[in-house]
Amino acid sequence: MIATKHSVESILRREAIGFSLIIVLSWATEIFQFPHLLFDGPAAFNLNRALLRTVVVMAIWAWVHLATKRVLRRLHHLEEYLLVCSWCRKVGHEGTWLSMEEYFGSKFDTETSHGICPDCARKTMDRLHRQPVQLDELSRKDPPPPTT
């Protein structure tokens, strides 16, 4: 799973909904006096207790939110790496090795095409310009003696 911006926002949104629900339930407990109704506790509204719970939950929420963002950013960073064979240039994907074309076709649903980058084009042209000189030098050498 690649941590896209959409999935990161979705995870953080769900996290926020969960912590908001905890805060709402905490306030509902004080307002509707659930401890008194369920456990025969004191029937008085305690503003200090409700505020303290809210502050504690929000502090934990902030810490969890930052930790989640850091973990998701790290996950996204690690998923950006592509395992490529140093010799044959195949891509390691889900336990199999695919050619570049197969990988990009399966992973991104795109067609691949071939081209040449400017650096490789320049190197190839330089090599081609040097090659006739090398062939001329080879043709000037004495031919090898015939084998009998």
C-alpha cells in the first residue's frame, strides 16, 4: 500500500473522529450524570473534571497525531524506493522479478515506450563518430597471415 496524500488524510481524519468521540462521551458523562445513573455516584456536574479529561485527551490526541504523521511520512518515504537488480535491471515486486515494462504496466496501468536521454544520445553519437576512425585504423594494419 502506498501512503498517498488521500490515504494519509483518511487515516488522520479517522483518528480525529475517534478522539473527538472520546471527548464528546466524556462531556456527555458529566452532563447526563451517567456515573450517578449507573453506579449511584455523586449527582453533581463537575466542570473541573470534564475540563481536565478534555485537556488530557487532547494532549494524547496531539501526541498520537504527530506520531502517526511521522510514521506515515516514513512509510511513504520507504515505499518510494524501487528494488532494481544491478545486473539485469529487473524490478523486484511482491516476491517476483519483472522487467521494467512489466512492472510499470502492472503497477501503474500505463504503456511504456523507449527513448534515449540526452546524455546517452551524446555518448552514443560520440562513440559513432569515433567508430569510423577505429575501423580505418584496423583496415590499415597488415592483414593476418593465411593459415595453412
